[in-house]
Amino acid sequence: MPTKLRELMLLRHAKSEWKNSDLTDIERPLSDRGKRNASKMGRWLKEHALIPDLILVSPAQRAQQTLRRICNEFSANTISIDSLYLADLNTLLHTLSETPQAERVMIIGHNPGLEELFEFLKHDINPNTLVTKTFEAVTLFPTSSLAHFILPQSWQTLEKGDGKLIQFIRPKDI
């Protein structure tokens, strides 16, 4: 019996604030621009009926605030996972391998780990399917950007090049 297609959305946390030097990295909040962009992405997800079945999120303040801003627009099951804070490719793949069999999963996290996972999964990029037409934006993965993949296998058997990137969206593109 063939497995169902899976969808994975990678959302880099929104722009964070650097003003308060007393805060540790994990405590940094969103900037005003980050708050606006996270809310904008939440509205876009709702308008396009791209509501995740499950959101896995870093415990960092900026990731948690991004989650709250996007979830102002819809409700979703969420799990905060300590190991997602500054996670590398192997940690992200391990986290996905332990994910329940949800069909559409979002990870809200950080670079460089999200970029590494993006590069690992992507097979081919068709610029005509992207909301952003700037290929460099796809390779840089700026804050509040969303990469939306279709994956042919279960979360437990992801391999290099398994992902078909169907959308890459930046707040300034919508």
C-alpha cells in the first residue's frame, strides 16, 4: 500500500530584536517588523488554506512569538521541542523521523539548520511555482520566509532530494 504524500513547511522565525544586550540569544523577542511579518504570514497561510496539522517549534522566544502571531489566524496542534533551538540538519531529520503521521507539518526554527534541511530536501526548483521570483531569496532563506515541500514518503524515511518545493514565500512578496 503506497504511503500518502506529506507536506512540510519550513518557516524561519520572524525578525528579532537586538537592542537589549542583557538578553541571551534564546530570550530575544521579535522586532516590530518581525511581529508584522509573522502576522502577515499567518494571514497568507489562512487565505491559502495551508493550515498545518502539526507545528513543531523551537523554544526560543522569537520562534514562540512567531508561532503565536501566525496562530492568531488559525488554530493548530503545536509542540515546542527544546532540540529545535539552533538545530542542525541531523537534529531536524531526527525530529521529523519521530513526528506523528500528520500529513502537513510545519517547523518554526532557525538558520543555518532550516537552510541545511531546505538544501537536503530540494530536488529541482521551478521558478514559475514560487511566489517569489528571486532565486537568490530561495537560497538565502530570510526571516519570516516559508518553504513548502511535497514529500513522497513517511517522515521516517526522508532522503536527500526527496522534496518537491512547491512554494517559497517571503512577506514582502505577498
